[in-house]
Amino acid sequence: MNNRFTYDEKDAGRPATEETRRPGEVDIGMLLSILFRQWLLILAITLLFVGVGLAYATLAPQVWQSTARVLLDPRDKQVAGPDLSQPIQGIDAVWIDTQANIVTSAATLSTVIDTLDLEHDPEFGGTSDETLRALVKAIKVARADQTYVLDISVLSDSASKSARIAQELAEAFVANQVEVKAAAVREASNLINRQLDDLRSKARAAQEKLEAYRRDHGILTANGRSVDEDTLRQLNDAYVAARLRTQDAKARRDKIAAARASGSDAALGGIDSTVLSRLKIERALAARTVGELAQDLGPSHPRMVAARGDLSRADAQIEAELKTLSASTDAEYQVAAAAEASARKALDDASAVVTDTSERTIELRELENEASLRADMYKNYVARTEEITLQANTQVSDARVIAPASVPLSPYAPRRTIILALAGIAGLGLALTIAVYRGRRYLPEYRWIEETAVAKSVGETRPAVAAGALQEAVLDFAEVAAEADDPDEAPSPIAAEDEAERAETALSDDVPAAPPVLAELSVATRAVAHDRRGRPAIRTARTILTSAIADGEGMPLPTAAKTFEDLARNVTTAAGASRKILVLGASDGPAVATVAFGLAHVPTEDGVLLVDASWDDLPLYRAYVDETMPGVIDVIAGTADAASVAICEGGPDVTLIGVGGPDAAAGIAANVGRIADFVDKLSHDFGRVVLHCGHRHSPELLKALLARVDAVLIVADAVVEDDDEAAEMVRDLLGALPAFTGLVLVTERPEQLAVAERA
């Protein structure tokens, strides 16, 4: 037959398990149903395992564990010295691991074995090596998180014994820390003591060599310094002081000489003399008196003559004082200059002596440095020896017990709770596995043969029903076509011209001998289906309307896109154009809507306009929304705007508009021309227009649309292909509908709804 549709009828009868189940999905509902039917078996196996675990936990030998906690202190503690402990420079994990290994060392364990006499203990007894190996196996040392705390645990068949061993092991470890540090200190002290005699002899030899050199070269020292150098230093200081005194005396002499030469008050102000200061005051008073009298008296007046005499006597006294000071300062300068010359001569003599002994001084300094170094080294070693000797007897351990071991109240093993939990989990797992294996017969794959047989018996009655529905459709379409030919109700001139061209084409073509089948599709339009557990499940409106292109879970069918592309191509081939396609239904039901929906999803360059003019029970807008949508008739009536009647699907670029339901039949009949013109004007912006009229629709609107479309498709049940009577009715449609292009045959696929959860 028609091979355009690749749906396998053999697979159509099988439950859609493989179509709906994808990798990573588990049918939880079916699995729970299988397990619930075998709950007694699951309970019995689980209880059996729990009983075995309880018996083992009760009868197995008990093991007790006791733990002692030890705190490690990595700081370097000094009993003698300025700092009792040094700060911690970060956590040294290697040092902590080393201390943990020391806990299980042979030296520490031997102390525990000897103290507790474990060689004669029934649990650990035996030879020394056997006891040591048994004790190592019973000990577990672990670091508590990222801390300096070590947990020392001991396993034993006795609670009190485990506590004694753990406590003794912790104390032995702490004592071992003290002994190790004391031994290290004693060893260091012995090494230093062996070096002291050698250092003492070397220091003595260096000092004797220094003293011999001084005697041989006549070098005298005082307080560790050379006498000649001290003398040179003192003479240099004396020469500097004499030179300063000479300079001061010369400065005073020069200042007095300058004052005598100038005679000005400014020059006299720089001389430090009490007598001269008094005379300067007297002279100033005399000069002021002369100035005052000169304003009132003449130069020959007696008072004026007396005042001038006082001023002259003051000048003479100042001059006499300056002369006295000049002689005094000159004498001081002569004495200072002689002292400076004497100091200079003594300094030169001392410098000559020091210069003569400079080479001997260099060698003397080397001997002094060597002797000092030897003496300091010897002193340091003596002090260190005394400090180490003190530390050897006052060592502090790097560890201390912070939580002594206590007798455990409950055994460490066997742990009844864990054993029972593991036994229950193992039993439940095994029980579930056995139940699933035994319940595989309840899976849908084991029931599809029975369902196929039932479907076959029911299918024998479908041809008669489909033929009756097709006959009714032929009569309805013929009536509409006859009304379309009525000259009183002629369509627009453009539509009339198109209808005339189609009529000429129809008259020139031969009537087809067989129904033109353009595609065969499989849809799932039953409102009530069954899930994989066999229970009734309601399909949503979108699931039904998209069933021609998607499965029950909304996933695209593998061959749906190619099938509808082939259908559009076949329509173009049969009708000459496929821009405007009108889809009718031969019988009531949503099958025609699914075909129109799928045809609208064939991609075109400018998008697709999908017009819903059907009055069927399931309108196309239910694929997107559940609320009632207004239609074109509401826009014409002014009760809705144009934007509210359109639904745009962005992905495939599909725009859906509705015309109006059967409750608006009168308005649609009165505005057929306006509705058709509205749709025709809107269709200019789209690459394809799909008009869905369904099985029930407005006859007046169908008549107007038939004159404007390129092709008419009728969706019918696939059984008409094998029925001669139905084929004859299709031939009648060819004559009744000039734009009739062909049939689209549909079959109902028995699809199961998935109840699986995605992994």
C-alpha cells in the first residue's frame, strides 16, 4: 500500500514500553506493584537474615576496647633559661606520626609487658616475641582529627584488662619521653665535658704567649691598654685645650684693639668688662646732659662748660680702661701661645714613641684577640655544661595523659546494632531481587499478545462503522458543495475565478479509480489509556492533540517530521499548490485535529498560520491553554482585541487563531464574508495556512473557505482502504468537492502512559 508512513503495524500492537522508556528511566510504579504482590516473601527472607545476625551477635565472643588519650606538646621546654617553652611554629604531622609509632615500639611495649606480667596472661602469654606480636595486634593508635591528641586503644577479651593495658601503655609512653630527653641531654653533656680540658689548656697557652710578648718588647699596659697610647691620647687632649685657650685670648686682644681704634659705642659693646660698662653709662649720661643744655644755653655758659668737662673725663677714663684691658689681654695671649707650643712639643714626642712601636702593636693585637677568643669560648662551654647538667635532672615530658583509660561499659565487638542493620539490608536486598525476578511475568511485555488478540476481535467491527461515518460525510460535503455552486450566494470575484479554474481542471481530469491516499498516520486519541501497571490514566488535551508528532511523554516521534513533510510535498504534487490547506474529518473525534496540528508544524520560511474553524469537542487551543480563547468572531463583535485571539509558538513558528465555537453560530453565519476576508488578509504574512474545519463546523463558513483554498484533505479511518463501498464514496467526494486532494488515513495506536521517574 502506501509506504510513505513508516509506522510498523507489528509494533503498533505492542505496548509502547520501548518508545516511552528511555535510558536512565525506571518504572517505579510497576516495580512497586510487583514488590507489593510478594510482600510476604520479602518479609520472610528479611526476617531470616535478621535472625541469623541476631544469633551471631549473641553467640560470638565479646571484645572490649578501652582508650587513653595523650596530649603531645611539640614545644621545646626549658626548665633552666629565660624561656620555659618556645612557641609552636605550625603543626608538624611527621613529628606526630613519629610519636604514634613510638607508642607501639618494642621498648615501650616491653615495659608494659614486664609491668603487667603479660607473658603469663592466657590471652597474650607465650614467648617474648609471641607476647609482643599479640600486644601489637591488640593496640590501635590514632590521631584525633587535626590535633596533638593521640587515642591509644587496646582490645582485649576482658574489660578491666583492656583498661589496665591502655593506661599502662600511655604512662609508659610518657615516661619514655622523659627518659629519651634525659639521655639526649646526658650524651650532650659528656661530649662537652670531653672538650673542656682542651679548651682550658688552649686559653691558658694563648694568655701566656701574650704576656711573654709584652715583656720581651717592653710594652706596658694598664687596664688592658698600652701606656704609650694612653699618654698620646692625653697629650693630644691637652694640646687641643691649649690651642683653644690661645685662640680665645687672641680674639679678646683683637677685639679691644679694634675698639680703641674706632672709639664707637658699637665696638665697645662687644668687650666683656664691668668697669668699661660702668664708664660707658657715665659717658652716655654726660652726653645726654650736654645735649639737653645745648638747647637752652650757649656754649660759654658755666653749666655748659661743666657738662662738657664731665663728658671729656668720661672719654678719658674709657680710653684708660681700654689701654689697661689691652695690656692684660696681650699678656694672656702670650701665656696661652707658650702653653700651646709646649703641648705641641710633648705631643710630637709621644707620637714619635707610638710610631716606633706600631709594628709591635699589630702583633700584640693579634695575640690579644686570640687570647680573648680562647677565654670566651672556654667560659661559654663551662656555662653550657652547668646548664645541661641542670636540665638532665629536670626534664619535662613532651606528652601527658589527659584522659585516663576507663573500664568500658559495652563491648566493642560484636556490635549488635550494626550486625542487625547489615543483616536486614542484605536480607532485604536479596528478597527484593528474588521478588523482582519472580514478578517479571507482571511486566507489560508479557501481556501484549493478549491485548493484540482482543484488539483484533474488536477491529472486525470497525469497517462497517467507518463506512457509515464516511457516507454521512459525503452527504454533508455534497450539500455544502451544492450550496457553493448557488449563483445567489457567489463568493468574491477572486474566489469565483479560482473556482472556475478548478472546475475546468476537474472536467478535464479523469475520475480516479482508487481513493488517493496521501499519508497514513498513527495517533493516540483515546481520552482514557492505561499506564504500565494496567491502571486507567487520563490523557491531557495536549497529549491527544500532539499525538501525531509526539509520544505520550511529549517526546518527538522519530519519523513524524519526515511523514508530514512528505504529506505537504504530496499535497503540492496532487493539487499544484499547498499554501492554503483545508482539513476535514470523515468522523467525529480529535484525529483530524491531530493531523492539522502536525501539518502546521512542517517548517516554512515565513511560518504557519493555523486556523481553527472546527466545532469539535477538542479545540486546538487546548494544546496550549486550558482557558477558553476568544475567536475572530469576538474581534468582529468588538468583545476582544486581535492580539487576544492568537497563540504564537516560538520554536516551530506556528500562530494559532480560532474562529468561534457553536455558541457563536449565528454570528459566524452573519459575518462569513468578513471572517473569510480577515483570515485571507492575515494569511498574506505566512508561508502556509492550515484551515482546520474538523467534522462539525459552520456550513456557511466552510462554503466560503472552500473557494479560497488550494487543497482539501479528509482525515478518515484506515479501514476505508480495504472497503469497496467506502472507496466508492470517496469517488463521489471527488465530484462533490472540486478542491478535494486526497485522504489521510489514521490508525489508533495502543500507547501506554509512562509512570516512570527519570533517573
